[in-house]
Amino acid sequence: MNPAAMGRSPATRLGLWLAGLALGGVLWVAAYSHLGEFADAVIGVFGLSRRTPLGEAVHFFFYDTPKVLLLLTGIVFVIGVVQTFFSPERTRALLSGRREGLGNVLAASLGIVTPFCSCSAVPLFIGFLSAGVPLGVTFSFLISAPMVNEVALVLLFGMFGWQVAGLYLGMGLLVAIVAGLVIGRLKMERYLEDWVQQILSGQMAQAVGEQLSWLERLQVGAAHVREIVGKVWPYVLAGIGLGAGIHGYVPEDFMAAFMGRDVWWAVPAAVLLGVPMYTNAAGIIPIVEALIGKGAALGTVLAFMMAVFALSAPEMIIMRKALKPTLIATFAAVVATGILLVGYVFNWLL
Amino acid sequence: MHNIKVLGTGCANCRATVALIEAVAREKGVAITLEKVESLPEIMRHGVMSTPGVVIDGRVVHAGGVPARSKVEGWL
């Protein structure tokens, strides 16, 4: 925080924030609408032409990097502010006592806007259950929260347009809702670890969320940008760099042979490949774009992304502290089946 | 003398929170006992759902993310 602002009243500081945001917004729009000119100018400076592989790769890099970073900064800020309205405590209160069905839909949707970190997956899980959120509804939330995340949606929107981002959003929610419903139907409460069952049978303190002012919400948004963009930008650069190389040099339809829509085993292979990977959306999507550009099927690639986010091995190891192996295995099997179906349906439809 | 507990299962944010509270306490010359709670049943007993959480003298004052410095200064 800058020392000059410390002495000012909250109202003045909020005013300064809003003025800064308005200015930032104008600059953002101005920059975003000149991306093509910028990339053209850069290859012009290097004396390259887009007709050569090198020129095409460099253009790709200097077009996509500012575009993705701009989108990321803007959306992460907005989501950061929105998230202050959906603390885990608030979400839990909204879900508490909901019946299955509608509860699963609500839980999966709230998974998008509730701040979530896999390091607190277990406390969140138990916190939900202890407040009377059914097991299946809790799972809908836990599947949706990492999978349908804002970084993935921003990048899909930036690189493939709103249709693909919308499809990913819809399919991600569908997998989370249906998987939660199935797990709820299987009545697996006894496969929670004993210490969890003990906590659930007793009384647990229910911490309440804090009230924030608008100034604090904006500060949280800015902190969210610093945290997320600060963490993912090297991956964005690396991902786009790799994507640019593939874009310029790998022959057209190279990927079609083993990631194309006619290869029936490509979807399960993509899901299996996604499990041990634990990466953030930013690193993966530029590569994904380049793969699709060279003939990989969209359904296969989306299935791969969903598996990376929703079925990551490190997260399952964390959840193992609270769930017995049978429940973990059921969770993995149900979610994997859902993702496989999404992959096949996409490849078949598109 | 305040008894402060930081609840969290060893993530980077939890370590940052411990370090921040130590630094602020040292700066202000406030005597505290700082304890890091990593056991999940213990964390759950406080009803905290997002880590790191901060408990001062048995009361949860913060949950989810590293607290702002000004907030920590307010507690001490």
C-alpha cells in the first residue's frame, strides 16, 4: 500500500480507486483493440514477413501474449471482486439443506465464483458436510470449482472465441452436476475417513464470513490479479512460445493422425495423460490452441483439459486424507466417465 | 500476551501468514505466542473452511488467504 494514501479517508481512497479503474479500463480497451497492429509493427521492425514460418511464429507470439495478458488481468480482477461476495461461508449457507438435484446445479454454479484453492479442499469439504450440505452436492462443488475456473475460461475465450468457452463452461457444469448426482445416489457417506465421521457427528463451530467495504473488495481484486497473474505469466509466455513454434513449423494436420476425431482411443488417452499433470490453465491453453490449429480434435483436447483440472493426482492425494479409497476411486471413475462422454460427444458433433 | 494460532496444512500462504504476524508483533513490541496448527481435525474444530485461518485467544478472526498487514496491526 502506498504511504501517501494511508492518511486519506476511505471515501477519498475509494474515489481514487474508481478514477484509476476508469482510466485503466479506457487504456485496456484501447490496447485490446490494437493487438493486430502491434503484432504487425513488431514483425515489421524485425523485417519479417508473415509468409515465412519464422515471421508467422513471431507474429503469433506478439499477438497472443499481450492479448492473453490483457484478458487475464481484466477478468481476474473482476472475478476477484465478485468472489468477495461468495465467501466459502456464504456459499455453504446457500447450499445448506438443499435437496439433491437443484442443490447440485447450484453447487456447480457457485463453484465458478467461490474462491477455491486445492490446499483447503479438505476443510471446505468437511465444512460443507457439517452444515448439512449433502455429499453429492458437495462433490458437485468440488468438481466444478477447479475445473470451471476463470483462468481457463478467459484463455478459451481469448483463443477460440465465446462458443468454445461457453461449451467448456456448459460441459464442465454438466459433468460436475451429473457426477455429484451419481455420487449422491450411491450413498457413500460411510466411506468418509473415521475422523471426518466423528467431526460430523459432533457439533462444529461455524465461522461466519466477514463484511467487506467496496474499497476492500477492490483491494481484494487487485491482490487477486497480483497473485494469479504474478504466478501464471511465465507459463503464459512459455505456453505461447511453444504454441508459436508449433504454429510456424509443425505441418498442417500433423496432429490429426493421433489426436484427430477418427482416432477412437485419443479421448481416453488424453484423459489418462491429464491425470498426473498438475498445471495451471495458462500454461496449457496456448499449446492446446496450436494443437487444434494443426488438426487435433476439439473434443479430445477439451477432455484433456478437464482431466488436468478435475482429476489431478495431487488433489486426489490431498482428498485422500478425508475419503477412503473406495470413495476416491468412485469419484475418479464417475468424473472420468463424464469427461470421456464429453470428449466423444464433441468429436462426434463438431 | 496474545495466543495466536495459524491454521493451515503447510501451504505457501500459511507460511507467509506466520511470517507476517511475527514481523508485525516484533515491530509493535507485542508479546505473542504463535502456534502453527497443521492437523486437519484441529483445524476443523475451529470451523475454518479456507486456509490459512487465524485464531486469536480462541476466536477465529480471519480465514482464506494471507491477511492484509493493516488487519494484522489491528489485531495486535
